[in-house]
Amino acid sequence: MSSEFNSDVFKAYDVRGLYPEEITEPLFRQLGRAFVAHLGPGRYAVTRDMRLSSPSLAAAFIEGAVAQGGHIVDYGLAGTDQMYFAVAADHLDGGAQITASHNPKQYNGCKLVKTDAFPLSGESGIKEMKDMILGDTLPRPDGTPGSVEPGEMFDRYIGHVMTFIDESIIMPFNVVLDAGSGMAGLVAPALFDRLPCKTTRLCFEVDGTFPNHEANPLIEENRRDITERVVAESADVGIAWDGDADRCFFLDGTGEFIAGDFITALLAESFLMKFPGSTIIYDVRASYAVKDVAARYGSQALMNRVGHAFIKRRMRDEDAIFGGEVTGHYYFRDNFYADNGFIPALLILELMSKKGQSLRDLLQPLREKYFISGEINTKVMSADVVAQKIEALKREYSHGRVYELDGISVEFGDWHFNVRASNTEPLLRLNLEGLTPEIMEKRRDEVLDIIRG
């Protein structure tokens, strides 16, 4: 086995680690070769984010891919969802985005897809490439190198995203946007310049040193700037993106951060108003709000295990129009079943316009009925401990409706929970909801006692 590379960088959904300690140009040269060896000598998109190490890592990946016989279309600086678009719209055989997503600046990595922008994962694709690279079993190129050509899709991508709304009905809302110095700084202006909204734009200068804050809006301190501006501007809504701009996050007019399952419920409603009876996919952690909204429109919402490969597969199987994860990934049938960080922003503005309500108004009925714990993490020592805790929960709550789709989920009439192991860290993650604050708090503490006892 090759000791040159760290096996820990091969994750469940991507390749990711510290640069240059774990993620290196020699590794990415081999990754490019392995990618083409795994999928065959086709045509592939390569894009990269704004991190300082991304140009050299992209160049190394392309060099390896070409050496292995791949024909590369280099689209340059772009967000992850633009890579998905390029692969699907230009009928390529796959693609690679050089990015570490929401991680701090010292990280980098790579997200990989095959035809139709369907993701490679630790269960299919990334494992095979890992084995080739670490086992030093990459097949020798057949002697015919590939090629590189420049690609362009920005204007087509913007036009595609805009097809999801009727821009003529968008009201002149007061909106605060935070691109986090990431790829949204390139994309958001092209979209919002077409709308009548008044926008305050924070951190739109694309800068891989992240001079203002990290591009991870799930962490409260990274939202401080946008929260203050939303309040100061008396804005109707705040929208923030992560580094590679495939996820977006919302704040209401008081600066309160909105849980991803509530946004999933609102986005489900926006589709079901247009296409009643359509199927919605949601992840095991989400609020009852999602399936209740679907039921109100005579539709079904189907629970699914966490992870974009699993959501995208289920959406294809069910011909679902929309899927949402509580972490801010939102998936769209008419976007090649891929996630996108800008379509949700436009759809929420369209829903606000149709109903003549602020985001806070739209959320009020949900906040009065559903009380969610948010994700609560507990460190665990080993996989054995994870299994023991899951079994203990199964025994304790065997009188409820038990699902073992992803960890353990249990439903009762007035509360439910999911406990699952993290794919990337030694953590057990609890998400719980009650139909009153008292039920939520009581049951949350009860389940945590079992997990931590």
C-alpha cells in the first residue's frame, strides 16, 4: 500500500483534508488518473473554488486525468452547483469540483460526479479510487493521452436558475446577502441584478483567505455580520451561502436563523402550489412540518436517509419534484436532481411575493406548532459504543413507530426523534421535535440521558 498519501482524506461524499499536509498536488494528480480509470476515457468537467490552493490542485488533477486518457473541459472558477450544471447540460461523462465547501481556508478537497451529475461516494466510486491510489494499482495509461479545452457555461447557468421562478411577480423586498467571500460572490450579482429587490451585499469579493469570516453560515459567529445588517436595514430576509455556494441559509427580518427543515417545508409548499400531487423527499432528521405541508396539498413526503447520493437516488426512483435536507442542501428534479444554492433563494422570494408576506410571516404558523431541538452532538469513543446506544434507544422506545433507515428514528403522536452516527466525525447526532416546547425539552433531555449515560 502506498504510504505517500493519507487514507483519511477519502470521505463518505468527497475527498477532503488539510492543505498541504494531507491534500497535495501529487495526490490530486493520482486522483485525476483514478477518476478517469474508474469512469473510462470520456469527457469531464473540472471546476474550482476560490481557495488559494485550488488552481494548483485543479492543474494537478487535470494533468493526471489527461495522462490517463481523459478529455477535460476546464470551466475554471465556479461553484459546485455550476459543475453539476456543466456535466448535465453539456452531456459530459462526469466532473470534479476542487473545493473544501464550508471548511476553513486551510482545507481543500474534491467533489466528484459521473454522468447526469450523479455523485460518486464512499459507497460507490470514491472507495474504488481510494483502493487504486493507496494500493498503487492504477492501470497504466494505454499510451493515448487526452486533451484539455476551455469551457463556458455561466450565462446558460444563470438563465437555467431563473427558469424556476416568475421573475415578473417578485416584489421589491429589502434583502441582505452574504457571500462569505466564496463563490456566491460571482453568481449572486448576476441573479439579483435582474430582480427589483433592494440588496445589501456583504463579502462579495471572492477571496480564499476569507478576510471577514469563514464561509460556513451554520456557525453562529459567521452569521454575526449578516445578522447585524438584517436588523440595521430592517430587511425582509437575509440569505447567506457556504464557500462553494451549493447551500444557502436564511434569516428572518429579526435576524433569527431559520432551521433547514422549515425552509424545506416552505420550498415544498412553493412547488406544491404549482404542481399539486408531486412527491417530496425529506431526510430522517426533519420536522413534521414537511410531511404536514405535503398532506395539505394532497401530496406525499417520503422520509429518506441522510446524504446527497441517497436523496438523489430516491428522487430519481420516485420522480420527486423536490428534496430537502436540514443542513441546507435542496434538490430539484428540474435541475438534474442536483442540489443548488440559488434556486432556493429565488423560490423563497417568489413565495413571499405570491403571499405578500415577509419570511417571518411565512414561518409564524410553523413556529407556533413545531418545536425542534436543533442538532445536538455527543462524542462517542467507537463504533461499538454507537451500536450499543442505538440498541438502548431501540429497547427504550420499542412501543413507538421505529425506523432504522439511518441510525434510529422513532415516532410518537406528539414527538419524534432521530439518532444517527456522523459520517465524518466520532459523533452521535440527535434531532428531536415535540408539539409543545415542554414536550420537546422533556423528551430531548430523556433521550440525551440514554445517549450520554
